[in-house]
Amino acid sequence: MVSFEEARRLVEQHAAGVCPGEMETVDLLAGLGRVLAEGILADRDFPPFDRATRDGYAVRAADLAKVPARLEVVGEVKAGDWPEPGVCSVGRGQAVGIMTGAPLPAGADAVVMVEHTSLGDAPAGKLVVEVRRSVIRGENFVPRGAEARTGQLLLDRGRRVDHAGIAIAASAGKSRVQVFRKPRVAVLSTGDEVVEIDATPGPAQIRNSNSYSLAAQVQNAGGEAVRLGIAPDERGRLRALIEEAWIGEGLQCDLLLLTGGVSMGKYDLVEQVFGELKAEFYFTGAEIRPGRPVVFGSCGAGALAHADGEVAANTRTGVSAPHKKYFFGLPGNPVSTMVTFELFARPMIEALAGMTPQRLIFLGARLKSEIRTKAGLKRFLPAVLSGEFENAEVELARWQGSGDIATLARANCYVVIPPDRERIEAREWVSLLMRCG
Ligand code: AMP
Ligand code: MG
């Protein structure tokens, strides 16, 4: 049994050593949520010209040292126009009308907002603008290349593409992007009482919700879930299914997630079967609740050779060699399964997907009503973060323990309580872990 922090450190340490799969090129929008296998470089300066950020007049700041000032309007540039130097430039005492997004004409060194100007009386054939405010050099435009220079890295390899990443790739002319193949994550539920979701459960049976919630979490973390069904609480069958997950024809999974069968019960056989398979365990239990019995380990595929001597093939290289694969034994209680996935399995999936490691970030909020609990374990209690504007507050969801998915579905975060606290007063500042997806 290790502390939460030590368990997380162990997962991060092992995750840092895994390799992502091969690469593929996909259409830009299909790259949403995928992990970049290439850096996105600026194909030109960003912005590609001195870009006005206000509607108004391109001016020389020195001409507006004293205001009000009168400037002769000698031209206009709208977005998309190119002000040819010599044809459209700003000389002393002159201004050029300019729109947001248009290039600054030669000679100008600032833009004065149209709100601070009015068109003045002028001799026939001339246009004069009266400016009421001074500007400083550089005001109201972004100089060419200020955001990025040609060839500069805009988005790193290993970044998961979100809508901002899509914008960057689009701006750099990338209609297709290179991403890593999604890791394949086998999901195996265990338990004699568990039946498939389209079956009619007997009086003591429950439907296999974990395989589905886990598959959803796997997808959300950037993996591809392969549901392997339900293993009974029987050693031989459990072992056969685990072996199939590793070396089964065509399965080629990169990680195995099991649920159930990791507690202290007589029929909790997962640890025992992995022991038979010569697994290496990094932790068997973490000081958390829910999720205390969580198990993390690895198995060399060599140890899983079939009776006929066949050895697993390395799914990444195709080389037939003993190859270490990680597994998590997650507790079967549905909320425990979900929490332990987020805390421990997610970083491993992200690493297998090629993502640069992410730290687990807790947010803070004020507690609405007092919490009393038992000390000794770090708690992740389903809670509802609510409030208006800047006045967020959080309250525990009234739940019936770690089997209560109905309450969890109403919650949107977990309040995190350190192991040394038994009582937390209303209005205290507490840590939160937001629920992903
Ligand atoms: P276990 O970790 O095997 O002791 O299971 C703990 C609790 O979770 C029991 O009440 C199980 O019935 C329930 N459970 C186990 N597996 C699943 C599953 N796949 N879907 C939903 N509930 C499950
Ligand atoms: Mg069980």
C-alpha cells in the first residue's frame, strides 16, 4: 500500500518510459483530440505584415505630440489591401484611413482609433482628419513576426490537438496533420454477478456498466478501447482472457485494464492470476478512497508464451520478442473504477498516445457546507461545483458509497480531502479535481 502521491509518481515514472505507436496523417479536423507526431511550424511570419488592431487612421506618432491636430488623409487601406509603398504611405502631417486587419502603410508608426477623430473642414479635393488624442509609437498594431517568425515552432509534437491547435494548424496552411496512432486499450470486466448490458439480469446479477464507462474514459483520454467482455471469478478462465488480451490474434493491445476482483474477497483473483503470470507489481493498493485496492503492474509478454511456445509479438515493431506491457487492476465498484482510471490509468494512456506528460491539476473552491469524514486515506468525494460568476462554491453530493453511479452522474467534480483531515468547516477553501468528459 502506497500513498496517493507515491502511486501517481510511480505511474508517471513508468509512463515516461513508454513509446507511442506509429504515425498516420489525417485531415485537419480528424486530428481533433489526437496527439501531434509533428511540430507545427510557422510557414510565414505571424502576423505576415504590421497588422492594424483598430479601425482608425495610420499616423506618425510624432505628428500627434500636440493635440488636437489636423492631418491630411491621403488614402485608405482595408483588410486584404496591400498599401504599395510610394503609392499609399504616410508622410509628415499625413494619415491613411485603416481598418482592423489591414497592413500598416509605410511611414506610419501607430494607429489612432476612429473614435478619437472627426473629419474636418478642408479645401476642395482634400480630406482632413482632426485627431483629439495622442498615440505612442507602436500603438494599435502588431508588428510583423511579433507572434512568431517563419520557421518558428507554433505547436509542439506531443500536444493533444484542441480547437486552438486546429486554429494554429489552419493558419499555418496544414490541411492534414501527422498524429500518433491511438493506443489500443483492452478492457476486461470480472465478476460472476456481472452480465452483458443487453441481457436480462437475474435477481442477484448486475449489468456490466464498467466496461462501457471505462471504454468512454479510454476514448476521452485519446485511446481506442477494445472491450473483451466479462471474465468469471474462476482462475483458469480469467487467466485465458488475460493472455488473450496480450497475445490474442489480431488484438494487439498496448495496455490492459481490468475491473473488479482486486479486493480481499475469496473470489478476488486478479492479483493471484497476475502472480502466476510472473507479473511485476508496482503497487497493490493506494491510500485513497474510493479506489483503495487499485493495482498497477506489468507483464513481460515472454512470460505469457502459449503452451506451444509461441511468444507475443511486439505490436509496435512487429518483432517477436518478450515485451513488457502494463496493466491496471481497477476496483469493481463503478465510482472507484472511474476515479482510479482518472488518477492512474489516464496518464499511461496519454503517454502511449504520444502525449507530453501532464501534471494532475487540482482547482480550488469554497466549501458550501461542513464535511466530516475519517482520517487515514486521501478522499475523492463526488461533489457539485456551482455558483454564479466569480462566486463558485462546492458541495458534496449525497452519495451511497462507491457503487452509486446515479449520484456520480449528477456530480461534476471530486472534492479532495487530505488523509489527515476529519472535519472541514463550511467556507473553507478545498481542492477539487474536475471530472473529465
Ligand atoms: P469487486 O471489486 O469485484 O469486489 O466488485 C465491487 C463491486 O462492484 C461489486 O458490488 C460488484 O458487483 C460491482 N462491479 C464489479 N464489476 C462491475 C462491472 N463490470 N459493472 C458494474 N459493477 C461492477
Ligand atoms: Mg468481483
